[in-house]
Amino acid sequence: MDHEGMLWKSPRRMLGSTDAQEIGLMYFVLSFINASFAGLYALLIRFELWTPEANYFDGGADYGATFTLHGTVMVFLVIVPLGAGMGNYLIPRLVAATNADMYWPKWNNVAFWMLPIASLFVWMSQAPIGWTAYTPLSVSTGEPGIDLWILGLVMSGISSTIGSINFVLTIWKGRDPTIGWMDLDLFVWGTFITSILLILSTPSIVIAIVMVFFDRNLNTAFFYNPSAGGPTAPIMYQHLFWFFSHPEVYVMVMPAFGLISILISKYARRKIFGYQGMVGAFIAIGVLSFLVWAHHMYATGINPLVRVAFTTMTFAIAIPSGIKVFNWLTTLYGGKIKFGTPMLFALSFLVMFTLGGITGMYVNIVPLDITLHDTYWVVGHFHFIVAAGSLQAFFGAIYYYWPDMTGKYYHDLTSKIHFWLWSLGNLTTFTAFTLLGMNGMPRRYFTYPDKFQGLHQMATVGAFMMGLSFIFFFVSLFWGYFKGEEVEDYDNLFGLGSGYNFPPPFAERMEEENGESVHVEHSLSLWAGSAGSVLSLPFFGFLALAGTGFFYRGYVKNIPSDLPIFPLVFMAVILILWIGAFVKSIGESDAVPALFGIISTLLAMLTIAGVFARRSLLGYSNYIGLAFFVVFLLWIAAFFNTESKEDKGPSVIDQYKQGRNWEIWTFLASETIFFGILIGVGLAMRANAAPGTWVADQSEVLAVLPTAGNTFVLICSSFTMAKAVEAIKKGNKDDLVKYLGYTIIFGSIFIGFQIFEYINLAHEGEVALQAGATYPVFSSAFYIQTGFHGTHVLVGIILLIFVFLRARQGGYDEEHHEYVEFVGLYWHFVDLVWIILFTIVYLL
Amino acid sequence: MQRKVSLFAFLLIPFLTMVLPTSAESDLSSSYNQLFMLLSLVSFAVLLLVVVLWVYFMYKFREDNEEVEREEIPHSTSRKLEVGWTAVAILIIIILMALSYPILFNETTAAEDPSNFQNPITIVVEGTASWTWKYHLPNGTVIEPVVVQKDAVDVHFTNITLTKDQAYTFIFFNTAPFIHSYFVKGLNIKMDVVPGTNNSLTFIPTKVGANELLCAEFCGALHSQMRGWVNVEEA
């Protein structure tokens, strides 16, 4: 790699990199920092549970944050980013991408830089509600950190959606055209299916936890509202949560499957057995993962027939997983196995994953689930799969690719100690968990009946072994980096007689075969880096508003009054990076985003200090939150101003691809699920609403006819948008500008009317959110559906304004007007959603 | 076409018989235990197979081993293997379904044949906002929790005594702003106690003894401290 070592010394490079390999490395660093802290929390748990007494924490309330953060961080901020990091690091090379990078290199940077802030929010939250955050507990618990936890996860969800769209486009459209689907490495397939799962499932959890945020802060009645009679639909949360979280567990394991295939076939010197079966298994797992979510809910009292359906689907999904294990085993047959450290991890994975799968079978059988649900059996099951499974695959892969990352070999002996300590620790702890569960020990317990003590102590011993092994992991890698053996022969790595065997890079192949010279530049983009920081501003804004009681009803209690040191230190590090980047950018256009980076980081630090230390910020605490949105809008204005001035020649992508609408279609897939779920939630709420909380006839409380007129206005805007696209396709630039202008006007009228309607409704008090509103459940559904839709219209108008301004400068022509079509498709989608929403919310 | 239809019917009829409730023995916990044992046998067999092959291949095909023949698996064999183990996996799944579905419906009636229930005694079980259990007996008495200090931690025990071979219907009730779950492993009972819903459970305890009650849905600060004993005595 050309720039090893330089990355960590250059803040400008770290913040602005658009190079997938560099971004991949940054993902690894972030993941391992998070894993170290989450691992420490695990050790705290195990230390506390050494005996039934209070060994470290004062009580259950104190203890709640340990398992919540251990789980949340490991799932969202360690395993998923490790998958994304490995994907970034390997996939552009595995698919011989035409631009030698991810499809959208700048969005790649944006997606990454949202994660450190998301991590910060989650760590600051110290939320005590379990990573599953079931309602009504998560609504009624006063800890303000829960709002932070929610905001952090929404940020990480947006980050992984952007990243997933990027992977899908890279693999589907960005690869070398001569590489067919069935030529792709299995890691590519794994990441591809994983990315589709994330795109389609993330909206569900975002909606679920945003609804919790609204119940906590805006007096809505989605799950629990004392003034609406208490619980409204607590189980609905579980459906929404698990509709995402079940595919999420496959998201955590499928990239690992791909890596195991790489490691086993390399170290056994054999091609993977049954490639087609492996691909088929990935696809089957992907599809089935959406059909099994309620197997987490067998004890909630759901209809027995529903349980049969989900049990059957869950049995079905066991089959492709089992097939993969047999395929891996058979790959060993006839091989010439070398037992290098990566292979040790891969081999161990086979057995650990089988144990995990077997323990999973038990809990799928409803009668057995009665005894095992919410006990340590389940904890054993998922730790076998994720810790003894996925995480092992990542260990193995990082060791294997260490020469590629650093040009050196890791230290062999310490890596073997890491492996043995880790594996023995895994077996000790997770077997103890399984036995504890079999004996009926429930989860998330701070104290326990004495008879469980022996097994708890066994689990604790194993946990400390795992913790110790981590140290050997870092020692092995860093010793290798600083003092290790340099790689001599990249075609005979680890004595395997082969190298990494990436397909020939696209540029090389074009040069050899066609004599064409494809020039690819990995340019820095501080705009992208600042986008990651600036996109966190609305979240800091929400935090500031929630924390200072701006919303109708805040569950704001118990805010600590001391200054939170760790978060401020963390933000100070980021501030130093931005200052460093700014200093290097003075005199270039890059200085502006660097300045925004500094401003947003400073604002964030002020919020943290202000909200958490209860220090009134110049006496205007309630409005500081709004300031964030202003800065955010300023950034957007500055960005568009710069972008529209740049002279953009055709990019590498443009040269080889025509008709890029698939990019927006992939994004719209996520949006379709998002609105589909919102509509579904509205229907479910109506069906389950207690008498008096839902209006019998909407025309009594809503202005149906005027809104119908507003709907017509929006339809007109779709018409003018279509005319605009038609115009530019014929090369008519003047008409393009004209019709874009009309579309903006119609869209603005629509939004203006909606704002007017909201103010009216709040005034009338029937469809409203203040205490004493007549129809709390109906109002909650109304505002979340029309509100999210309205936000989408607003974003659409902002995008339209940008396209309009560019069009006025003559930036589009007959051949190149992709962004006009993108905005057009987005706009039509938003309009179509409105037609459906209007019908369901106002008419039916 | 005809063969496909009759094969489908052949499989459908047993499947339907499986999922519809059947009347069989009276004590569910022995069925549960049998199912657990059977699944353990199947799992152990699978695990053994995997581990044996794993060890065997690692040993036989280690790179030091010069003598072994390292042949490619011919295409026809590999096809047979893949189809074979997929078919075996499906068969195992079908067997597990056949064995477990008949008792699947009985979660709300923790015995296999609800018609065995004659004159169940109805008790309302409340999960409270102060992390305790309470029983509301039909005669109006309320069984309150007793606080026991265990190792510097307060645990709330609510104890109830049931009669052997007598049917009971527990109706669950919760006014707390969080979900509890009523879990008595010894009686094979677990049911979420959800605010706003009244889940219920009917069962007949058939063995004398003391059974521990634990809360099995995270409910906040004192989740691990809301417990009790469900004692079963002779009539």
C-alpha cells in the first residue's frame, strides 16, 4: 500500500480520506477501541457476579448500564463496524472495482465519521434498560441517558445504511464487468447479502427507538403514556425491534462466514467445497432472516398459530447454516492443512458455531423455550455465535491480512497464546452460561439464588482468560508492526505457496487488453469528513433540547452535576484533529469544511458540558438546541455553494456506466420499508387503540378537503418535475430551470400548508400532543406519519434548490443530468407516499 | 403431477395432525423433559459427527502427512453429498417438528389436555411497580411479599402453597410501567406479565415440593430481587 504510516500522522488525511483501505483501517481501530471498553464492562459484570452479594455496584440500578452498554456496543459499534471495515478493506480489490475504490468514495468517509460520535453518545448514555430497551421500561425510566442512547443508535443506523448502499452498488455495479456473480469470492457474497439486510431492516429499529424518544419527550402515546391511560401497545415495540434485530444477527455473522471461507480455503490449499451451495445458503439465510423475528417473543402471550409459523421458519433457517458447516468441513478433505493462527481461529469457529447453532435449536422449540427464554441459555447461545464465532473470524482475518496492512508479519508465539487463552476462555464461560440457563438462571440479574454461584464463578474465570488474551492479540500485532519480520514474498505468504490472489485490478487489465489508460485518483475530501461531524449536529440539538426540558414532557431526572471528563477528552481529540486539518488547509477551499468541523466539535463540547453539568449556557439553554440546526443549515449552504462552483468533468464512473438511476433505487428501497413500517404502525395502532383514544371520524378533527387540495398541489409538483426531466433529456436547459422552479414553488406551498395545519391542530387540542389532548393515540400516529413525510418533503426542496441553482448556471446537459433524475425519482417517491398516507390517514 | 399431489397430501396430513392440539397424557413436564432429552441426543449426535470429522480431517490432511492421497472429490460425489446432507437436515427438522408441535399450543394451558381441567381455582397474580409479586386469592385474601435480607441485598419473596392435582388458572396483571415475567422452572411455567394485557395460564401441579419463582423479563432496578416460592403439597 502506498501510504502506510502516513495515515495516523496526518489529521487531514484521517478526516478527509476517501480511500477504502484507509477507511477500513480506521473502522478497525474504532471497533477495537469500543471492544476494549465493552470488554471491560463484561469483566465488571463477571466480577460483580462472582457472588450473589454486591461486589462492586450498589444495586441493580447501578448495575443496569453494564450489560446494556456491553451488548449495545458489541453489537452496533464493534461487530457490525468490523464487518464494514473488512468490507472496505477487501471488497474493492476482490471485485476489481472500476474506480479501484468503493462506488461512492466520499459517502464512505461520511458513513465512517458518523460512528465516533455515535459511539460517544452511546458511551455517555450509561443507559440501564438492556440492549433490547423494551417498552414500557425504556419510556418510563427517568435516566436522561436513554435519549442519548437512542440518538447514538439512530446515527449508527444512518451510517450503516449509507455504508450498505455503498457496498451494494460497488458489488453490483462497480465491479469489473468481466467478473460474473458466480466468480465472486464468498466474502463478497456475504457482504452483499448483509448489506441488503441492513438496508431493508434498519428503518424498523430507527422507527421503534424514535417512537420511544417521542414517548419520552413529546407526550406521544405509542407505547406508554400515563395521561393516555398508561400502556398503549408495549408489544408493538418488540415486533418492530426484532424485525430489525433478527436480520441484524445475520448481519453480524455473514461477513464472518465469508472470512472463514477465505481462511479455510487458503490454509487447506483447497477451493471451497460447494461454492454454489454456499451462495444459495447465503441467499436463503438472507430471505428467511426476515421471517423469523417473533421467535424472540414466544413467552409474550402471542397467538399460538403465530408461534407455529415462526417456529417453522426458524427451523427452516437452521438448514442453510448447517449446510455451510458441512461444506467447510468437506473443504478440509484432501487438503494440505497448515495450522497458522488464522487457521486455528477458523477451525475453532466451525465447532463453536455448531455449538451455538445447536443451543439455538432448543430455544426454537416453544415448549423448551418456556424454560430457557430469558435465561443464561440464550446468553450462551449468542455468545457462542458472536464472540466465539464472528469475533474469532475477524481475529483470524486481521492476522491473515496484517502483512497486507503493514508489510510485516505478526508475532507468531503471542498470537498462538491469544488463540488458546481466547478459545479456552470461550469454552469455559459460554458452557457455564449454557448450563446456568439449563438450570433456570435468568438474564440481567444483579444477585442470584446461591445454587448458581459455582457456575457463575466458572464463567468469571473464563471471562478473565478472554480479557487477558486480548492483550496478547494487541501485543502480537503491534510487535509485528514495529519489529516484525518483513514480508519478502507476497506470493508465498505464511509459507502457503500463495498470495492474497486478488483479481487483476481493472486499470491494469484495461491497460493490458485495450491499451486504455484508466486514471484513478483518491482525492481527499474534507467536505465529506466534516459531513460526518456536521450530521451529528441535529442530534446534539435534540440532546440539548431534551436535556433542558424544551419538549413537552421530559423524563429528565438525575442528571449528574459533575463535568463528564471522558467524553470531553474524546471530543478534544477530535477537535485537535480538526485544528490540525484546518492548519494544513489554509489557503485552499478545504479550509471551509475544516472550520465547520472545528465549530461543530466545539458546539458539541459545549452541549456536553452544559447539559450534563447543568450549566446554563448564557441563560439561553432552551434555544441552544435550535442553534445546532442553524449551523447545520449553514453547512449545507456552504457545501452547495462550493460544489456548484466546481467544474466537474466526467468521473471514472461516468465513463463506464450509463444510466445511474440504480443508485437512487437502492436508497429508495430503504425508504419504501421506512414508510411501509410507518403506515403499518399507524394501522396497528388504530386496530389496538383503547376506546376514546382514536377518533371515530377524521373529518371531524382534520381539515380533509383543504388537505385534499394540498395533495393536488403536490401532484402538480410531480407533474412539473416530470416536465423538468423531459426538458433536459431533450437538451432544453431553459425549460429545465423553469419547471424546477415551479416544482419548488408547489413543494413550498405544500409544506407551508402543513405547518399551518399543525399550528391549527395544536391550537384546537383534539389532534395534539399536549397533556389533555382528546385523541392521544390518533395524534401520535398522525404526527409521526405526516411529520416524517414532511421532513422528507423539506429535504427534497433543499435538494431541488441545489439542482435548480446548478441548472441556472448551465451545469446540466442532454448527456449529463443524473442528479436531476435522482431528485426527480426521490420527489415522485415522496409524492406517491403522500397519496397513500393521505388516503389512509385522512380518508379511510 | 398425480404423484406430486399424493406426495403432498401424504406429507400434509401428518403435518396437520401435528399442529392441532391432541389429547394425550396429563403431565406436561414429562413431555418437556422427554423432548429436551431427545433434542440433546440428536444434537449430541450431530456435534459428535462434526467434531469427529473435524479432528479426523485435521489429522489426516495436515501438511506433514506425505502418504495420504489428496484427490479431488468428483463432481457426482459432491452433488450426492450436498443433496444427502441437506435431505438429512430436513428430515431431522421434520422429526423435531413432529415431536414438538403437538404440545406447542399448551403454553397457556401448561398441560396437554385442557379438558382435564375440572374446576380450576382462579388466582390473580400481580407484578407490581415496586418489584414484588402479589397473589389475589378468590376468597379476597392478598398474599403480600416478605422482605428477606440476603447478603446486604434485599430480596422480596412472595410465597404461595398449591394443592397437588388441583387445577389452577393464573391471570396475570401488571400496573407497573415495565414488563415482568412469571417464571417457575419447576412447574414449567413462564408467561410475560405485560401492563395492559391479562395473559393467563392454566395448569395442574403433579409433584410435591418447593419451586422457585423468578422474574424473567428485565424490569429495572430490583429485577433480580422479586422472587418467591410456589410450594406444592398433598391435598
